[in-house]
Amino acid sequence: MLPVIETLPLQTLDGPFADELFLIARVLFGGIIAVMGLNHFLDLETTAGYAEMKGVPAPTLSVLLSGVVLVFGGLGIVLGLFPAIAAGALAGFLLVTTPLMHDFWAVPDDQQQSELTAFMKNVGLFAGTLVVLAVSALEWPYALGIGLF
């Protein structure tokens, strides 16, 4: 029989300047993601062309929808507005699109480094969304505080 391990739920961020550091991290992380999504709209033709080259079905519509996910997901993290939904949507998006769009193993040698860099960037962003998802049930300082929990 395995022993029962009890854990205490995290309820607040604790430590010197923890609230302020968490706010700065949310603004930087979520803001970068939102700007990435905004770029989908500002450079729609180029982004849709890249998606088409990668074999994405309905590339223009796909780019528009992914832009919406990135903008609203990023803003959700920045504002603390439905953070579990925002982070979950971003994690799902990154999990699907990263190997599809940045398949460094399947491109010519002269493209491998840039695709590997983009792939690794997205893996880091995916990890960040998992961290946000893990703390989404906490009360977030300096946030709208509207969410599922």
C-alpha cells in the first residue's frame, strides 16, 4: 500500500515583490503573445502564404483564427481575464502548430536553423502557458480576477 501524500494548495504568491514580479511577467509574456497575434492581422498576406506553403488548409482563415487565439489568449493572461481558458487555448494552439509550422527536420538545410529556432521558441512559450495554467486557480494580484475558479 502506498502512503498518502498530502499537499497544501497554493493560495497566494508569497515573497518580496512577488505580486509585482508576477504582474511584470504576465505583461511581458501575454503581451508578446498578443503582439504575435496582432502581426497575423497586420501581415495577413505573408503569414497566409507561409501557412499555405506549410500545407495548412484554408490558410487565410486559419491565420485569422490563430490571430484571434493569440490576441485574446495573450490579453487574458495580461489582464487576468479567464486565465485558465486563455492559457489552455494558447497551449492547445502551440501544441498543434509548433510541429506543423516549424518542422525543422523536414526542411532544406538552409532553412533548418531558422525553423529550429522558431520551434524552440514555441516550446518555451508552450511551457509558459503550462505555468500560467498551473497557477490559474490562484487569486492573481493586479488582475481583473474574472475566471472559472
